[in-house]
Amino acid sequence: MKTLFTKNAKFKVQSTKTFLFFSFLYSLFSFSQEIEKDSTKITKLKEVVLSSVRAKDKNPITFTNISKEEIAKRNLGQDIPVLLNYQPSVVTTTDAGNGIGYTYMRVRGSDGSRINVTLNGVPFNDSESHGTFFVNLPDFASSIESAQLQRGVGTSTNGAGAFGASLNMETKSYQEKSHAEIANSVGSFGTRKHTLSFGTGLHNNFEINGRLSQIASDGYIDRASTNMFGYFLNANYVKENTLIKFIAFGGKEKTYQSWYGLEDEEKLENDRTYNIAGIYYDENGNVQFYDNETDNYWQNHFQLHWSEKWNSKWNSNVSLHYTLGKGFFEQYKEDETLAEYNLPDFNGNSVSDLVRRRWLDNDFFGATFTLNYDSQKTDFQIGGAANRYLGKHYGEVIKTQFYIPNANRYYDNFGNKDDVNVYSKVSHEIIDKLSVFADLQYRMVFYNADSFRFDDVNDAFRFFNPKVGLNYQLNSTNMFYGYFGIANKEPRRDDYENENSKPKSERLNDFELGWKYNTKNIKINTNAFYMDYKNQLVLTGALNDVGAPVFTNSGKSFRYGIEIDAQIKVIDKLYFQPNVTVSQNKNKDFYFQRDGELQNLGDTNIAFSPNLIAGGNIAFLPLKGLQISLLSKYVGKQYMGNIDSEKSVLEAYFINDLNVNYEWKINKGIKAIVFSGLINNIFNVEYESNGYFYTYDDDFSNPSAIITVEGAGFYPQAGTNFLVGMTVKF
């Protein structure tokens, strides 16, 4: 739980809800019919669940597909953003410095609150902050069947608008044969991961599979420890034309806070792991650290999917979902005024050290649907979703230096949101080799909130988001496409708090032009993009009082560039997968209050938007079952603010990881044993992948003039570190 206002729903299952869950599961399994095994039809049904949010090869959309096999090779405990680090235009960062705990990703310079994430077509982004907190889903990578990362506006999807990308993840479905796996890994900084997964195989039309996981790490940064428990349970009913899936997944995490970064330049040079979280001074003036400056969260997701193939051309999917959550972060605060916490003075003392907790207690639920018609030349789809979010925000003081308060709440407010959308998509082959694509979405958002910091919010937004494109298949080797899409996006909860005036909704016009080249040994995807924003909420580089990034409307801004990624078979058993993004990311006529005067700085760089991002994977398969991969990532110079200050520069970095996998097939009780090794940052590069930048007006040192003071903080990442693991498959 990063901040007071920016977390997903949290939940602790009550006994009555547990009883209802198992009662429903028992009812689901009470069906019993003969299974008709038709692999082709069943595969089609699996695809129906994701047809609403995923692009197909014939669509003029810029995307990359990631398979479970690709994810599994490096799945030794690090979180999903880090596992996606080597995808085109992706930049990742971690608070703890070693890829476990709080991790984040940006695509084309857009942060996680601009990336639409869905799990089986169900929105995952927090309704109020729009953020994605994968720390709430420990070891979720072990339950992913596949993922698709769309760059730009992409296709219509459920949830908040995609302003840089969308990530659509499909969880594992079922297997016809029973199976089990035990996976364990250990590594630097006390990291350990333990996973047990199983599947019953199909019996009388039913199958159950699941996973239990535990991940813990001390973190690279001082005290940046985390302890996480995750689970996944999937119950399937499968028949020739019917697939019903009930999925329950989630987890619990306790993470020592490390989200403040490091401002001290001397410590950045000589004590890179220093962490100011929890710092206080004892009665003798000595530095101490509060031992429970932690983030604590529980999150549980429940999904029910019904996919039906009505005939050779029509199929449908209906999904119900419910996410529950509850959690808090705990802080030690020095010299706080008791009256500000609705607490009485103690023997004349109005100021006290104290420990406070800030809570979220939220529910998110709704339904999605799609109806799809697919013929040889036409693919038509209608769909939509209706979702409701109910959020409670409150704070309490659990102790002071003088006494323990009784049932103290110093604030208590709410944030409720309704999100409804309908869309229609069609892809039609006009003439031989030429297809047209159209996608029309209408979305309504209603947001009501109160707070102790800003005026009550009662806003409604109505957005029309059209997308059109052309796809031309020149021959079996070359395909060209053109795309134009519009996306609109509502402000986040924090935007109402941080803006001096009411924040505005954003608008994005996205132009994409691409070429795909595909032969037996070489695949090349080339894409040029131009993203034109109005009132884009860009990162200022600053953090609010609880470590969350601050955004501001920038008026007009744009991003344009070219992306190239390829898969090349160099020689037999040697493969090369490079990608590169070259771009410009600018605010137009950016105004800034400096030294007491409002100045037009002209066109400035958008914060956290490097002009060059490059990645690569060289894979060598010398023996059957053995793969050795060198993964490389270059991220160019970035500005952490929008005023091009040299103090806000995040220097370029180039890192390399070495990944080794060997699968020993046995097939005698034990099917196989997989040995995995990962050495991160093999050249021990000192780098910072994230940071923050702030300014303030100082009129005390020189009363006759206002001077703007600038400062910055950084998040150091680990040097050379390793993870090794072994998976036993039954």
C-alpha cells in the first residue's frame, strides 16, 4: 500500500463469505456429464475469454505476445514488471533495488497509472489511483498462461483508458492430464521463493488446479524486506462447446517501506543502501529506526467466466468478478501536534511522538461480456462492462509516547466510483489482402469522494473513444498497417488533492504506422508512432507527503518515435532478439513559476521519458534442454521533472543479466527437473532507475527576492546479484 489514496482493494475473508465461496464451489462441481474431447474446439473456447481485450495478428495494432515459457525461464521470485523488462519500450524500477516487493514499469515513458492492466479481461488497475501494485499478487507470474503488451491506445478494453500501453494477462486454464510441481529458489539478499502447484486433470468434465507460494527477501536497500504469501485456485467445467471457470487468487504482503529514495549525494556515493524510512531520534539525540515502518495488505480476487461456442461463427463470454481488500501502512512520526489527531494533551504536553496507521478497506465488483462473430472475412464483436468501486479511507493512532489512545480515528472518508463502457469492434477484408478495422467505445465514469484535504468530489465523465485502421498483407512475408485511435482518461484521486485548480480529463490522439516482416529465420516488427496529448497529466517528479508521485496537467504535449524489434536465427541453436525505441517526448510551451515569476520555458522534455531505450536477448542452445541467455538493457538519459533542470537528470545506464536453464527429462514418476540460474547486473553497474525532483520558493534567506530551490532523490538498484532455483515436475 504505497499511499493513503493509491492502493487497490484489500480484504480479510470473513467466515460467512468463506462458507458461501465453498458452497458455490460445491454446487459448481455437482454437475456430471461425459466429456467430449475435441482439442480444436476447446482451444477456441479458451480464446473467447480474452477476445475482448487482445489484438489479433490481422489487427493493425502494435503489440507483443509473451508466452508462459518465456516468463518461466526467469521466474525465480522477481515481480511481473521486472520479468517484462526486456520488452520493447519498457523501463522498470524497484523500491527495494532487487526486483522483489514494490516494482513498477513504464512503457513509452508512461507510468503504471497510464497502463491499462486486465486479468482475464477484468480490470486490475486501482479505480482511484489507476496504479497497478503487483506486490498484492505474490508469484502471480507462476499462474500466467500468456500475456499481451499493446503499446499506444490499442484496442478497447475494460477499465481506465490506456495512455501509453495496455497489459492483458491470461491465467492458466486446465490440463487434461494430472500434474504437480514443486519449485524452490534462493538468492542474494536473503531471497527465497517456494511454490507448490497442482492439477487434477480432466475427470467427468471437471478439473481443478491451484498454486500456493511464499516469497521473502531482505532487499538490497537497508530494511527493505518483504514477506509475501500468494495463492491461485482454478475450477473448470469443460464440455464440447462450454467452458466455465471459477478462479480465486490473491495474497498477503508485509513490506518494510523503502519508497522515499535517497537525497543525500554523499550517501548516494558511499552508502547506496541507506533508507530513511522509520528514522527518528531518541532522547539522547541518537538516530534510531522504527522496526515496524511497514506496509501490510491483503487482497483477494474472485472471477467466474462462462464461455460458449454457439455454432461455427458465434461465441460469447460473460464474466462476474469481485475483488476485496483491506490493509494499512504504519509510520512512526516525531513531534506531532496531538490536536491534529483529535487527541487530548497529556499533563500539559500538546506535542508527542506517535505511531499511526493509514487504512484502506475496499470492494470492487462488476461484470463484463462479449459476443463475437467470426467468419472467413469478417470478425465482429460487441462487448462492455459495468463495475463499481467502494473505498473507505481512514487513519488511526495506535500509540503515543504518553498513552495508548482508545479507538482513535483522526480522519474517515470515502471514494466511490462507477465505470460503465460498451464497445463494438469489426475487422473486415474489403478486397483480397486488404482489411479495415474499426473500434468504437463509449465510456461513462461517475466518481464521488470526500477527504480531509480537498473539497468533496462529485464528477461525471463521458468519453467517446474511436479507433480505425487498415491492414495490408502484401505477401506471405510482408504486412503493413496504419492506425488512428483516440483515448480519454479521467483524473486520479490524488490529482484532485495536488492540483491548485480542479484537474481536467486528458485526451490522446494516437497515430501508428507499422511494417511486419516474417520469414522462417527472421521476424522484424517496425512501428512509427505519434501520440498527441491534450491536458496530459504528467509526472512533476515530486512526491507527496506519503511518497506518491505528483502529476500536473501540462496543456499540450506529444510523443513520437520509432520502435523496432526482431527475432533472428543467426545460426542453428543461436538466436538474437533485439529491440530499440528512439523517440522525442515534449511538453509544448511549458509554463513554470521560477524565482517568483511565471516563465514560458518553451518545449521541454516530459519527465521520465528517455529518448533511447534498447534491449536484447542472445539465446544459445548448445544441448537438448539447455539454454543460455544474455539479456541486455540500455535506458537513455531522463529528466525527472518537466523543466529540463540538470539537477533532475537521471543518468543513462546499461545493464546485462545472464540466465541459464536446463531441463532434465526423466519420465519415471518424475517427469522432469528444471534447473534455473539468473545473475543480474553481471558487470556490477552502479545505477539509479528511478527518482524524484522537487522545487520550492525560498524567500527567507533573501527577503527582497524569491529564489526557487531545486532538489532530487534517487532509487539505487543492486549491483551483481543472483538467483538459483530447481523445479520438480510430476
